[in-house]
Amino acid sequence: MFQEFNAHPKGIKTTDCVVRAISTAFNKDYMECRRELNQKKRE
């Protein structure tokens, strides 16, 4: 059964689909996942 879930803390549904998908798939905190991805982006 489909259940809608949005991991973004403010419920925003645009421009962050990768962060939301990864945080949901790995059951990680949204902001933690975003920080890690931003850090990797700068490397």
C-alpha cells in the first residue's frame, strides 16, 4: 500500500529529491544526510 512520506523538515517537495530519497531509504535524519552530501560535493 502506498503511503506518502516527505522527509523534508518543512514539507517542501522541490529541489531536494535526492536528499529526501536517500534519507528515506537509509532511515537517516534529513539534515544529517544533507550535510553529508554537501560535504561530499565539496571534496
